[in-house]
Amino acid sequence: MNVVIVESAAKAKTINKYLGPTYKVIASYGHVRDLPAKNGSVEPDHDFNMHWEVDGKSQKIIREIADAVKGADKLILATDPDREGEAISWHILEILHQKKALKKTTEVERVAFNAITKQSILAALKEPRAIDGPLVEAYLARRALDYLVGFTLSPVLWRKLPGSRSAGRVQSVALRLVCDREAEIEAFRTDEYWTIEALLSTAKNEDVKSRLVAIDGTTLKKLDIKDEASATAIKAAITSRDFRVASIDKKAAKRNPYPPFTTSTLQMDASRKLGYSAKQTMQIAQRLYEGVDIGGETTGLITYMRTDGVQIVPEAVSQIRDTISAMYGKNYTPFAREYKTKAKNAQEAHEAIRPTDPRRTPDQMRKHLQKDQAALYDLIWKRAVASQMAPADLEQTTAEIEVQGSDGKSYGLRANGSVLLFDGFLRVYEEGRDDRVRTIEKGKDDTSDADDENRRLPPLVAGDKLTDKEVNADQHFTQPPPRFSEATLVKRMEELGIGRPSTYASTMAVLVDRDYVRIEKKRLIPEDKGRLVIAFLESFFKRYVEYDFTADLEEKLDLISNNELDYKNVLRDFWRDFIAAVGEIQDLRVGDVLDALNEMLGPHVFPDKGDGSDPRLCPKCNKGRLSLKISGKYGAFIGCGNYPECNYTRQLTQSDSGDAALDGKILGYDDAGSAVTLRTGRFGPYLQLGEPEKDEKPKRSSIPRGIDAATIDLEKALQLLSLPRNVGSPPEGGTITAGLGRFGPFIVHENDDAKTYVNLESVEDVFTIGLNRAITLLAEKRAGGGKSRFQRNAPKVLKELGAHPTEGGPVQVLEGRYGPYVTHNKVNATVPRAKDPTSLTLEDAVALIAERVANGGGKKTKARKTAKPKAEKAPKAAAKEPKTAKAPAAKKAAAPRAAKKTAAKKTASPSAAKKLAKAKA
């Protein structure tokens, strides 16, 4: 019997079918052990000794593998063909040696295949090799570095910057990119400029769109026409004049196809065209790689998806060219194309990402795939096929047009156009575009340059006369660079040499999970917490968030994998300087840290008011200076330095010229004459009725999301302060009230200590909902089920994942009150925020549930309940004895004496005596 180890259950099932009954294929479910998340897992003082631990979910898998190999003739390690796959094989082999589960006669082979097809797997089995030692060492170095940075730097963050969660070697540099871009946007100053465009007409009444490019022979720069007056004067000068074609320039151009996808380019284009996150893209690609059922046989549709190589093996190139010829004709395949990887060291790269069989077209596969899988397969197939197609042939035409203005000046205009002579690869695929710095014309994107690329011009000859149909002067404003999307951030990281294909998706997920970055409309926006962390790291650990330093370290890791550097030497060099930098900040006061952050974040948290006044002057007392404050419970906020005389506080990013300027504004008075004021607190603006009286706080109301504090009038303020509102009493008794809570607007029915809550759609519903509508909503809620005091609808089933692979029973993805979660046998595990719940696989869910159980979650078993017997109640007299503090050693010494005293007291008590008498009888 030959035992084969792969990473996933789906892959194991498919490969077992290919290999037959003489092979047993077992899934490791990814990594089987890791460094424990505690101090001491890596010991720099002991030559970077690393202590590994098999996690709870892998214990059973390791037992299964160990039992299987005891009687095996051969162990074949067939994990993924990248650094992580090599590491998993190494870990499994190390564990088996430690357990002495391998016989001396058992052969051990490492094989790697790039596609889950019968042909690829059988070919790989014919070319076994040993585990790649340098690649494993590169993994060990990377894992040790990530651990040392995280477990050394994070505690410093917790002490010096309360509220921060962690720092990481690659994640911090990625976060810096996002924060630096945000700083660029904030520092950007908009410039106004104008353009002149003329819609001209030929003698045959054909349209020619042109733009002003020169005046009196001087080429215009982008910002040369600065105001409306200048633009209007130019427009008047050339309107209703004679336009003449001065010259025509035609030239042939070619557009070559793009290389097939790598991990990063797939993530970029899937983001642009399909709106998928990096993590979502990799999850879908994993399923396409592991295989789908086609005609009763499971086969992989794409090659391995973690790669930075663009090359394709010759036999696959031949298949793609044959497919192109059959579908589009031989003129679309003039010659075979060969692509070369630009990455400095593509040791993880085998082939580019391509279809395993190009004859399986997207249209044919659509019926076998889920919608998201079909969309991604379509993208991969088209990119790979297009990469071997002929270039597109174009003819680009530029017409230079002259007009003599009424002001005596000569004006030059230009009309551009192109004609597609042969579509070539464009027949199949065109890459999506990244953001460009554009201008805004009255709130709309100025895309004239993009339009020029696709515009067609009518036949023109030098000397042709043109007449103007319309001349327009358009206003524009320069725009700051756009925020990063996941696609553009991955592209920038790749350009800088930061991270590797297997790390991009997880890096994005960590930034979102730790609330360092939020995603709005597919844009990455740094949270205050993230900006604080980066400001701290740039102030005190600048070297370790520099782009060049991180890229240089990545290059060293690549050299380790090429057996050109010793990984222990790399770790020693890094640790020597890093621990010295940590030591320098250990004794630094929190006040010194805040001073540095105030300086670095000044433009962000204390923006210039534009009137020359001090942006850090407290708007409440006009004496104290505003400063960053840190609270372990609430995180960072801005407070007055004149505390406690002045208790002014505000949120970190709240501008003093905005909501803060409204602090204390009187909106009016209620019927009793109490002032209704708008206030600003640590958590944002709120409303207050009256002033504090002795120990009584005045009535307050937060301002709901979506309502601008500056627009609130007295009527709206009194409405909010009047909440909760009594809606009425239903026939069954009790009271229905409407109000605003932690989760938004709601109604609640209280009756005999039971409460039933129903969420409302909008804030306005709180003030307008009537008794009949409220009764109907409550009845619908109760009809939905729920047994708790706060009646809830049954959770919605988002996805059925099938039976648990080891324990049986259904595994489901549910939508709960607090978000999506997976469940199995009464064990619930929250779906991480960065994961798309509908794209979860059974393997993902099992891993989440196992982690939940390992962390002490899940249902309590009877064994757990009975394992800890209830302590017998001590007599009241003993309970009243005063407690005395003792040192640990004293406690140990006193324990026997205390036990004797307790026993004596029990015997002396009446209840103890009765029990003793019964026992003797």
C-alpha cells in the first residue's frame, strides 16, 4: 500500500479515483502544526530554536496518517507546489519521525503537480524528489521573522499605545502604503483649469471632435487656462470662424496581448472586472484548481493558483494554439509566444495560471460551475487563450487644425482617432483598467483622453475646411490620487517587492479584521487606529516600515530558497538590530510617545482652519492646547490640556472647524424653558436638554447615523430627546414603545417581564409608526419563532455545506443577529469579517469550528459538567473569619494546617456529626 498526503479533502477524493485501490490518499487539511501564540516559541538566545505545536484539529489527522504509514511500502508527500506546501510536507515527515511511525524500509518521496488532472498526477509520480531543504529554510526564516516581529513589537504597542492590536512585518508596510496615500489626498490642493473643445463639421456634415492645444504657436499646458474669463474670451475669439485642416498624420500601431495570469494579476483583474476581494478570488480559484464534477468525474479546471511565473509549458501552448485555430482561424495564431517572469526570484512559480484543458470553454463549463466559479474561469480561460493570439492592428490618425481668432491670434486644435484594422487578441480579452488621476467637470469624470483612443475620424485631407457646430469652454478641477483598491494595492506591493503571491490575500484580510482599514465602495480607507499604529512605527521603528528594507528582506528570503544564504545568519542580522531598537523605547514615557504622534499626525487631527489661528487651541476654554489622549478602554481621542478645568473632548478625526465648532450651540428652548443644545463628546455629537443639577444628569440623545449634526433644528432635536416614544397598548396588554438603540431604530412590546423587539427600517419610523402597524410587525416576529426573552427570528440558512468529514452531521452557514456564522452539532463559529460567507467551503467551515472548540467554545458536555463537583458549603461561622494575605510560600505551608482545621470544624458541626453517625450505622 502506498500512502499519499495532499492538503485538502476534495483533492484527496479526486486523486484516489485516479490512482486506484493500491493507494490511500489522506488530506492534511493544510498546516498540521505551527508556532504556539505565546512567548518563547522562537528562542533567539538558543540559535533561534523553534517550538512547534500540533493544533487540536490536526491531532486526529496526524493519528490517521501515522496509523496508515505503519504498514505502508511508500509515503508520497504530494502537498502544493509552493513554499507552504513544501513546509507542510516537512512538518508531516518530522512528526512521523518523532512518533517513530515510519519503518526503515518505507520509501519517502516528494512529488509536486501543477494541475489536478490524471495526466499531471501520473506524470508527477514518475518524477519523485526529496524535500527541498533550502525552500523549507526560507519558510522557517519567514515564519521566525513574522513571529519575532509580532510577539516583540505588539507588546510594545499595547504598553505605549493602548487600544492597538498588533504589528506585523508585511502587514505594517501595506498599512503604511494605505496611510501614506490618505495623507497625500489630505495634503492635495485643488487647482481650477479650463479646456476648449470644438465640435467641427466637414463638407459632408461629418463630425470631428477637437481640442485646443496651442495659441500663437505656443503649446498649452494643462493648467494654462486658469479661469472662466480667459476661457470665455478664447471661446468668443474662435466661434464662427473658418477652421482649416493643417496636416494629417497616420501611423500603424500594434497592441500585443498580455501574459497569462499570475496570482497578483489574477487578483487585480478579478477585482476590476468582477468586484472580488483578493481573498475571495483565491478561495474560488482553489475550488477550480481542486476540481469540479464533469460527467461523473472530478477534475481540476485550472493549474495551481499561487505563482509569480508567466511561462506555460510547450504542450499546453500547443493545445491553446490549436483551440484558437479551431475557434477563430489560423490568422489569429501566427507564432507561439514565450513569456518570461519579471520577478527577481520566482522560486514559487511553476506555470502561470491557465486552464488545464483549453478545449473546455467557459460556455461549456458554465452548467457545471457556480456563478462565481464560472465568472473567474471565464477570466482565466480568456487571458490564457489571448496570450497566444495575434496582436491587434490599429491605424492612429492625428489631425492638426488651425483657426484665426477674431482677436488676431492663431489657435491650434487637435483631433485624434484610431481605426481597428484587425482585432487579434482583443476578440477574446482586454485587461481592466486601474484608477487614473482624473479631473472633474461639474461633478463628472473627464474621460476625453480615454474617448480619443476609441474615436474614429472621418476621411480628412490637408487643406479641408471645417465649420464649427459648437464650441465649449469646460471647467475642470485637478483631483488627488485615488485611494487604493485591493487590486491597486497588490500591484503597488508587487512593484515594491513586498510580500509574495501567497501573502497578498491574508495581508488584506488582517488589515480589515484588526480595524486598521475599512473598505468602502471597494476603496481602502485607513481607520484612526491604523494611522496611529503607523505614526508610532514611523516615529520609533521607522526602518522596519520602510519599503526598501522590507523588499530587501524579501530578497534575502528568496536567496535562502536558492541556497545562496544561510537562514540563521539572516535571522541573527535582523534580530541584533531589531531588539536594540525595541530596547531603546522600553523606558520611553507615554507622554513622549503622544508628543511624537501629535507632531506626526498634526495635519490630520489638527487641520489648518484657514484663518491663521492656532488649530490646537481648545475651542471651549480658548486657553488649553488640544492634544492626543490615550485611553485603554476607549482608545485614542483628542482632549484639552487644561483638564480638569476644561473637560473638552472630541473624536480623533473630527475637525474643530466642523462638529466641534457646534459644541454648546443653543438650538432653542422647550416648553419648560430648558435650553436644547448641541454638544460634542468623545463619541461624536449629541443633544442635551438643560444643564446638570447637583447629582442629576440632564437628558441626552445621541444623533443617529445618517443625520448631519449641523442640519438638526429645534423640532428634530426635541423629537430625539423625547424618545423612547409610547406607541400604545395592544389587546393582549402591556406597552409598545419605539426608540433608538445600539442596533438602530426599534419597537419593543413589554408584557409581564417578557420583551419582544423588532428592528425598524429608518429613524423616521420611530416617530411615525402607529399601533396597528406595530402590532402587525410584532405578530410577524413572533410567528418567525424564537424562545429567548428577546424574541428573535430563526437564523437564515445562507449555505448548506454538507456532512462533517470526520464527525458526521450537517455543517451550515447561517445569518445571525450579529452576522454570519458556521454551525455544526451546536458549535457555532463566527465567519471572519474579511470572508464572504457564501463562498465558504466545507473545509473552511470545519477549520473555523475546530478553532472554536480548541479555544474553549462550543456546547458543554456532561463530562465537563460532572468533572468539577460542587464545593460543599462552609459553615457560617467559618465564612465570617477574617481573611489574611499570605505569601505563596506561606500559603503552601499553611495548607495542611488549614485542611486539619476545616476537618475539625466539619466534625464539630451538628450537620457533620449527623452525617458521621449515619455513616457509622
